[in-house]
Amino acid sequence: MDFEIGQPTEIELAAQACASCRKQKRRCDKRLPICSLCSRIGRHCDYSTDAQTASPSQEDFAALRDQVSNLEQLLRGVTQGNGLLSNTSNGGSSNDSANGSSHLSHGSSPAGLLTPNSALASAGQTPFPSIFFLDSSAFQYERFQIQHPHVKVPPGALVALGNSAELREMIEHYFSTLHNYFPIISKIRLYQHLANPLHEPGADVALLFLAMKLACSEIPDGMPAQTQLYQDVKSFYNFVEAQNGFSVQIIQALLLIAFYEIGQCIYPAAYLSVGNSARVCYATGLHDRQAPQMLPRCNTWTEQEERRRVWWGVIVLDRFSHIGHRGKPFASPDPSLETHLPTDDASWDRGQMLVAAPLSLSASQTIRVSPFARTCQAAHLLGKVLRHMDDKHLPIDYRFGEALQLHRTMRALADVLPDEALHDDPSLQPSLCTSMAIVYSGLLTLYDGYSCTEHSVQAGQEGGEPQLVMQKESIDGLGEISGRCVTLARKVKTAVDNGEIGRLSPMVVDAIYQAAANYAWYVRESSDHACSERLFELKELLILLDRRWKVAGQYLFIIDDFWSRKDLEPPSRVEAERFASA
């Protein structure tokens, strides 16, 4: 049977264009049950005459009504100046929420967390516009916008968040501890987001709260790091991701999950979570404002700064997770020298835009910047060291020249940080410990690779002189930087004794471990008493830090089981006599 071209035959058409195409003033082919344009971009297609989206039922809001009421009470205590919550509370203690034993109770964990209710199941998954990935040029040319689904909060997640008093105490604890050295969440934007009566808190906000709770939780002695709360948060993230619920809050939650896994030594999950966070940033376009964007356009400076900090958080964790896991490419690229550093932490928390121009990576290291910006600078240099050490194809003359340049650049930053720490706000200490530790980790990694080269270059040959210079700097530097790590360890010990163990980043632990490994090597070789005392001091600190971050206990095990073994053929590390004068 012949058909006339362009004449609809078996395709059922609507009487009029859909509501979405009429609103956007776009051509609609009127196909049923969904037009071609709405199908391509994942948009809701409505052919009803009133063109009104059905309002959520009372049952849809019943599970959230109590939680929203609690959040409104919580937000009444927010002050204009610092965004802190009031200490008034009608609830009970939050001891359960302060450790990893908190979980989703009453049969809602973990299966109840992932099992959607009947209303959610009947609604189905919101289709995602595949054109965003298949042809991003067409997506941008047509100026399509992705309609983000509102993923409902599973009932089990509300149970895990606790009552208003527990939630308030968790938020205050987070912003007074982990936020000091890993500030990727805007306090003022989070509170404004929740205080908006027109916005119904969705699963992304609930997931972020649970990730904040997880990152702050301490693991009781004898308990595994994969607590019930950890399993619930991971399951919750997978649930939201499956619903295409991508947002900045989702990326922040994923970073906090990765942060917890790094600190509690949950591998390979930590390595994979960091890589996943980078991929999600790529997909959403958060890494580059010129890339196709899945997220809505920023409306404020505070929001743009928050997204910049989230991307820097990916870079920091990506570089740090590769210190001991060598020979693998980074999940995120090296930032350009024009990349802006995070601005002043306190001003950003208050939403106060600074008059000063933003600083980039190319700015002099002697210019005073915020503690998190110092962490970003240190992570950037650490990444350069790791990339240099893994590159086996560099010409020999260029290799030693680049190593010397990295040595000088990192030493310049290492010399600035202790002086800044002396004049730091006492209430924020030890805020610069993270950046100092990352710099020391990078220097010790660099020096360990050049203290005893595998293939020596003869005098007069190309690269011979730079090699000798770099080898001497490495031998001297291993002793000196190991000594600086001892000084840093004593500062950390003081913070622990003052009850500030919760304000210590797990990224401090690697530098302490590397210094302890150096001293263990020397003690095994020469039985030097001074180095033995320093080794004992560092191991005692690792025991204390294991109460908060289980990775410290794993590092302690490696020192005792590997570096301190008498029967082990030691790897070339450093000339022993140099440590005697360190």
C-alpha cells in the first residue's frame, strides 16, 4: 500500500500542541503520548486543555511535613552575622548521631531506604535528554534546558536524620570541625535554601545532610569502618543517581563520602568515589563554565564560589589519594595558572563579596590567602610532583631540571606556611596543618625518588651536574622535612590534648607516616637513639589519631610490619649519616 509523503497514517496525533511547546513557542509534532521534542530533551509532555501540572497530593508531603517544620525551627536560630544555629533545644542527646552506630531503624535500613513508596514507583523515572551527551552542540544551539526531577526522600532517610535537636547539633558540629579544613558547603546558602518556604527539600538535601553526618561520625573501638550509616548513605546516593537527581548538593555529598572513605581507609571504594566525583563534575559542567551545563546558571557570587570550591575539593582529594597509589592517571586535569583560588573563607561563609581581585594559581606564594586556598596550592604542587615521578619518558637532562624546580617551588611554600600559622587566629587553629602536611608529603615523595638514583650519570655527561645537585638536595631534604613533620606532629598532639581531634584532617596523617617510615629505616640501619625517640613520638601520635581516622592505624601497621622489620632488605631511601644531624 502506498502512502503520501508527510501524511500521518498509523501515528496518533493530538488535537493541539502540547503545553510545553506552546509555552516555549516551539513547533510541536503533536505525537501521542509524547511529542518528539519533549521526548528528546526529557521534558514533561502535557496535552491537557488546562495545561496545568497536577499538584502534589497530601500523601506526597506527609512524610516531609514534620521534617520541614523541624528545619524551620532550626533556622530561627540562624544569626545574621555568622549563620550559626541557636543552642536552644527541646530534643534529646545526639550521641547516636555522633558516631558510626547511627542507622536507619524500624526496618528501613538499608532495603527500606531504597524501596520507593507506591506513589514514587507509579511516577516512574524522569527521562533524561540523551541529546545532552549524544550531541552537545545541538543541545546548546537549541538552548535546551534540563528539567531536574524532584526525587522524593525515602522514609528511612528522614529517620536517619533524627529529630530537630539531633539535626541541629550535627550541622553545628560539622561547620565547627570538618568545614574548617574542607569548606565546600556554603553555610549561608544552605540555610537560605532550607528557609525558603516555596522550596520543598528534596532527596539531594537529605543526602547531603546524611553525608555531613557520616563525615563527622567517629567509629567506636572494635567496630568496622563500613558502619550501617555508611552503607545507608552509599545506598541512598546510588538511589538518587539512578533517578537522574544531579545537583551541587549531590556532588558535595559524594565528596564527603569519599572524604570519609579516605580517612577511614576504605579501599578501593575511596579511590573509586574520588574518580566518580570528578566524572559527575564533568557531566554536569561544574568543572568549566564554558562546557555544556546540566546545572542551572548561578545567580549569586556565593553560589559561583561554592561551585569553584567543590571542583577544587575534587582536585585536592584526587591528588592526595594518589600519594601511595602510584602509576595511575588523575581523574581530574591539572588546573591552569589562570585558575582562581578560593577566596577568603570567613567572608564567603557570610556571603560578603570581597573588594580585592581574585587570586589565581600564578600569584606569588608570599601573598596571604585563606587556609583552604593554601590547601589547594599545596595539592596542585603535589599533583605536579606525582605526575613528574610517574613520567618515565622525560629526557634525563630535563628530568633533573624539572625536579629541582619542583623542589624550589614546594620549599618556598613550605617556608611560608609555618610563619603564617604563628599569626593565625587561635580559634581556627590548627587550620594550616592540612596544607603544611600536603606540602611535606609532596617533598618527601620527591626526595625519596632522588635520594639514591637507580642509574647514575657520569660526571661530564648531559644531566650529570643537575643529578648530583638534586641528589644532595634530596638527601638533606629528607632529614630536614622529616624533622619538620615532627614539629607538625607536636602541634597536632597539642590539638588532640586540647580536645580538638575532630578538627584534624585525615590528610595530615600521610606526612606523619612518611616521616615515621624514614626514621624507622634509619633506626633499623644505625640504631640511632635520637631517631628512635622521634619514631616513638610519631607512632604514639598515630595511635591517638586512630581514634578519629582509622587510616592512622593502618599506617602504623605498615611501619611495624614493613619498615621496622630486621629481616627485610631495605629499599634505598637516604644516606644514614644525614639523619644524625636532622
